[in-house]
Amino acid sequence: MSPRPHSDDACRERLHQVLDYVDGALDADACAELERHLAACPDCRVVINSLTNTIELYQRLPSTPLSSSATERLYHRLNLPRS
């Protein structure tokens, strides 16, 4: 495998943009910059593709409501007030 034309720091700097990119919420300039990085970075492309595929698979699952006891445990664990 040939060396990447950038450092691992360049990848770390872009990780915080990944969710906004996948959600389509990244501004145009940042999106273009991230896409330039992705064009040169197969590792980051794998991250984006894996995340996108995971989200798509999750969205295909049928929605199953939580039981009231599971809901209570979740709210308690997350320290959230019940509405």
C-alpha cells in the first residue's frame, strides 16, 4: 500500500465533520474540503462508507417500541427527567 499524501492528524481533524457530512448538514466550503480529503484518503472513505451503510441498515429496521420498564431504565441511566 502506498503512503497517504497527508498525516493522520489531517484525518483526525476531519472526524468531527463526518456526521454533519453524512447528514448533509456540512456547509459547502467544509464539504468541498472534506471531499478533497476523501478523494486522497482510502481510510477515511472506509469510515464514511461504513457509517453511511450502518445508518441505512438501521433505518430499514422496523420500529419497535420499548417497554415501559426499559424506557424507565434508559431514562434513569441517561439521567434524563421523564416528561
